[in-house]
Amino acid sequence: MLNPYREVHALLRRRQPRRMAVVWPILAAVVAMPLAKPALLGFLSLGAPGSDSAAFAAGFEAIVFRLGAVVASAMALHTYTDLVRGPDRPVLDCHPVDAGALVKALALRTARQRVYLPFIAAVLLLPVGIEGNWVAWIGGNAVVFGGWCCALAVGYAIHLLAVWSAFSPSFSAVLDLLRGPNPRMQAALIYAPGAVLFVVGVALLLASAGVSGALQGWSVGWWFLLIPPGLGVISWLCVPRLADRHYVAATALLSEVDGAWAAVDETDEAHRVYLDWLATNRPELLRALRNGWRRLRMWPMLGWLAGFVALFAGWSDDPAAGGRVVVVAGAAVLAITGIPCQLSSGDPPWLDRALGIAPSRVAVARGMVAWLYAQGVILPCVFALCVRQGFVAVYVGGMLEVLAFVGACVGSAAALTQRGRGMWMYGPAALLLWAFVAGRLG
């Protein structure tokens, strides 16, 4: 029996990024912090002595919840990759493994690689402590770090449960409603990251509200900080048993899904993917669109979700609404335009040459996919501003389109030059670009 906690972990270590790569995002956050302060922490003036503490607590609650949600979203996608479509599964599937120990090894690797996420939030919140509100700063970091831990454990539990639900006859009717043109069993995997985000989001909402209440004198609110890590502990206790039952079964599930797609004829309507009508006579773009829609469908879906969130930010007659939309939607746009780095992950360096395709053309296609997916963020909020403020929508839409174009170019360049490690180059660059734009508008 192969013990992945010893032998496989040595194999996984070779795929880990360089240690300094974990430090770069934190250093980028240090540089971005003063630039982003006006947009993120505009409520700090309300925390001065004699000011409205309720208004300060409300602003602090909002930013802490949003930072925690961003961290949880990232962890939901990472846990999905670990258990479903990661590069380790094809290597290990042909060997007998201790699934529980393997999942522990994967969790340890992911925790080490993504530990920078809550530290980025801590750096961005640092002005709260510098202004003299260290208690609030510690409480906010407790919320974000608790959400990080919770998303790691809940992500593994829900993605393993998704494998069970895919085979369960009682869930077949629900999956038929969700799957669209996809194989039924794939629907369980597609929507699992969204379920993770919902569960962890509720926990973060309660914890951030507890901190807000505690800052206003409600001491019971501090106990709410235990909700995310407590939920994470409960979930993690279930993971080993779920892994033993369902990790190996996921291989059969993925084989059935891939077989269903392979059996579909090229002309069949079910073979069509999101935006593929734009790829007529563009095989590289069609390949990238299919790769993005079938393997990374959560990215465009989250893009449209973020677009509708930004729509509510822009549905206002307030002259400052345009700036808020650029800050909120700009962050989502730059997150979406990092998808070229994910599209290239797992591809061997020789793949494009073996297929007879110029790598530069593949990079352009990936950049086009990133820009197209970013329109899901841009269009709803521009529509809202167009209805409420008219010409302001042109200015805001232009700024967002520029961000999408720059982000797509940087993302495709990082994917071309760094391959599987492109996100380590793109992430800090996108954070600095967003902070610069947010600072100018704040």
C-alpha cells in the first residue's frame, strides 16, 4: 500500500513553487496597501475619538467580510483542483493509495502554498491598526484567517460529497435541472465550488457581524469568531472517511464524464460551449474556449456573479458611484483575466509544438478568452450606470475595458513564459495594478 504522506508528498514537493514565490504576493500587498487605502478603508476617519463608532464598525464589517470572501473563493477553487482536476490524479490513479493519507498530504501542500492569502488581507488592513484600532485589526484578521481554514476543510468535504451526489439516484433530478448541455454527473462537480463559497460565506457573514457588534460593546460578538474555524474542524473530521469512500470513485466519475464528451459528435448542439460562435475559423480560440468552459467553468460564472454585484454598486445617482464600480468591478476583472495561467497549467512545454501550433497564437487565444470572460463583469455594471447616470457609463466602461485588456495581456504573457507558475507572476502584478487604480479613484 502506497503511503502518500511520505512517498507521494516527496513527489508533490517537486511541483511546489519556489519558496520566494509565496513571499512575492505579500510584498506586492505591502506596496499596494497605501495605494488601496483610500478606496478600501475610507471609513477610518470614523474611528477617531468622538466619531460615530457604529459607522466605523459597519465599514470595517463590510471590508472584512469581502476580504474573507475573496480568500474563501480562492480556496474553493484550489480544493477543487486538488481533488478533481489536479495534475496528481492521472499519476496516482493507476496505483493503490491510502486515500485518507493522500488527502492529508494534498491539504498540507495547499495550506503551505496558499498561506499568503490571509497575510495579504492582514497587510491591506494594517492601516486600521496604525490608526490605533489594533483590537479591530486583530479581530478582522481572525475572521479572514478563520475563513481561510474553513474554506480549506469545507472545500475538501463538499467536493468529496459532490462525487457521492453524482452517483446518487436521489440527486439525479436536481442535477438534470442544473446540468444544461453537460453530462449529468459533471453538474455535481461544476457547482461544488459555489456550494463551498455559500457555506463558508454564511460563516464569514456571522463572524464579521460578531466583530462589528463587539467593537460597539457587545462582548458576545467575539465568540462569533469561532464559527468559521469551528465549522472547518467539523468538516475536517469528516474528510478522511469521505476520502476513503469517494476519492477513488471520482476517477470513475471523471472517466464517465470524459467518455460522454468524447461520444458527442462535433456537430451536436451539446458539444457547443460558451462563446464558441466567436471562434469560427479560429481553432486556437475554440480550443481555449472549450478548455475554459469545461475545465474552469467557475471562472466565467463567478465573473457574471461579480458583475451583478457591481450592478447594485452602480445603481445609484450618487456621483461617486462610478468610482465604486471601477474599484469593485476592476478587482473582479483582474481576477478573471488571470485565467490564461490556469488554462496553461498542466500542459507540457512540448504540447503546442507537437500539435503544430505556434505558442504565440495560443497565448493570443488565451488572452482573448480572458477578455471575453471579463465582459461578464463589465456589461451589467455599465448597464446600471447607463440607466442611472448616462454618459458616466462610457467613462467607467472604458476604464474597465482597459483593465481587462491589460490584465489579459499580462495573464497570457505570464502563462506563456512561466507555464504552470504563471499565476505567481500575474497575481502580484494584478494586485498592484488594481491598487494603483483604486488609489487614484479613492
